[in-house]
Amino acid sequence: MSDLLQTPLHDWHAAHSGRMVEFGGWHMPVQYRSITEEHHAVRRAAGLFDIAHMGRLRFTGTDSVKLLDHLLTNDVASLKLEQVRYSLICHEAGGVLDDVLVTRFENWHLLVVNASNRLKIVDWVTKHRTGFNVSVEDCSAKWSMLALQGPKSVELLAPLAGEDLAHLRYYFGCETDVLGHRGIVTRTGYTGEDGFEVIVPREHGVKLWETLTERGASAGLLPCGLGCRDTLRLEAGMPLYGHELSESIDPISAGLSFAVKPQAKDFIGKATLLTKPQPPVKQRVGLVLAGRRIAREGAQVLSGPAHIGEVTSGTFSPTLEKSIAMAYVARESAAVGARVEIDVRGQREAATIVELPFYRRARS
């Protein structure tokens, strides 16, 4: 494991019973307690995640918007100050190189990319920035980053920040003091709950983490690992790169048309995406199994004798107490309510196609 990358919180995880695993080239905690206990903490109170393995790129220069609009499928030029937007980066054939978040700040833009794709995206940006007056800095090693997720997130983080976070809108952010140090707070996340993602200088990451865990203990906050991050995002119907997204899957088939704006600008892959059949030949769907067995990635989805698709992610949902999965299936077999079967290790399990997401939090 000595060749794996480590976040600023690595030693804290190891010292506090974090079960460490390899993930995207990093040594990361998969859990501290049980995955189910951590999952429920996020849904009912709050959970704290180390996400410093994510890539963070800083774009400055007069052509930053032009370059980002050339690279990203979503519209960057229309971003309001401090607004966050979900987008895809595609290659010329329309496949997804990564799904990302882009935020507009005063005189610069932040691009957050997946850990396993950071070097690929840095190379892609470098390859395509010729002719643009843009400076791109990979700040991933300079910054610590954590996610505080759950219904008690606001009350736990707000006293530590210099901005009124209770009035920060969803998918907006701010540059603000956090525990007395300049940082970035965005009201975003990957769990289906309210919450924040926080960036602070690398050397202040442990102090912020420890402060939040101490403050939050009486409120039910738990440190959380990658295990419940996956069950939470699956319940929320959020795609994961390498499962629902890849270089062989286009955004339209993935059900992410909202993040593709061909009418607003040109971007790499646009010409190919415009030729894709509408609706797509295959589409991403949710599945609820009749039993408790878990449908893992690659399991075949069947309608009678016909093979109609494959599972991309599956788990037992702690919130719903049902076995759930996402899959790509043939469009003509993708109707909500359709009864199908899934081949789970050689045995057929009954399932029903349902609308995504599986779980949606109550809005106040």
C-alpha cells in the first residue's frame, strides 16, 4: 500500500479504526463502524466524509469560460457568481471522460473531478487549452476537502464559517473563513441529503475534521467511509463513474440530458451526441428486487428468455430495506412498472423497474 496516495486525514482514519482500502489510487477508509450505521447517521443526523482524493482544478484567465465551455457539456457562460453546475466531459465520440462540478467565483472557476480520473482530465485540459488565454492549476495536493452531509449539517457547520450558511442556496457556494482560515464552502453533495462540501488549506484539514466530529458527536454525527457513500448515492439514483458512466456510455443514455446544452455552445463530442437516436437505444433505470439478494455489477437483466440489459450497481438499501440496483436496459423494455428478472449468480430473481431516484429527501 506504500505506493497509494494519502489524504491529509489518512493518519486520523488509521488511528480511529478506519478500515482502509485502495480506491482510485488512494488509501481510503471504507468504513469505521458498520456501513448501515453510518448510512443511517447521514439520513437521520449527519455524516462526515474525507473527499480530499477528489481532483480540484483552478482556472484563471480571460478565456477560462471559453475553454470550459469547449470542454464541458453544460453551459458555463451562464453561471451566476458562486453558482455550482453539474456537467460531463466527453470525448469526440460522445463517451463520458468524467462527470464534474464547475463553480464560478470572482475571477476564477473551480472544477472538481473524480479521483480516478484526475490525471486523465488534467491531460485532456492540457491537450485542448492551446490558443486559450487560460492558466490551469491542479490544487488537489494543496487543499483538504470534506463533505458534511445530513439534516443537521447546517447547524453543525454554520458556527464555524464566516458566512450565513443557512441562506446559502443549493448548488451555490462561497469563499469564506472556516475556523479562521480562508476556505470554500458549497452546498452540494453525493448522498441525496442536504449538506456541504468544504475546501480548506491542506494543513488545516485535520483541525476542521476533529472540530466537526467533536461538535457533532452529541447530535449523532459519525465519520463515514466509502461504503455508505456508495449506498447513499445509489438510493439517490446518482451515477458513479466506472459503473453508470464510462468512455463507452454517452450522457443521453445515462439520463443526464439536463447537463447537455448543445443549443448554448459548441463542445467536444457535441456533433456525435446530436446524431444519437432519440430516445436512446438503452437507458438507465432503477430496479427493486422482490427478495433480499443483491444484484451486483454485470448481472444480466432478463425479460422472459430475452437478455435486455445489465446491472451497473446494486446494494441492499438500508433506508428502504429492499434490494435495489441500477441498470442499462433496452428502451422498449424500460417502462416503469415492468416486471423483469435478474440473474443473481445463476438464479433468477424477480424485479420491477422503478422511477429514479429510489429515495428523495423531504424538502422543508
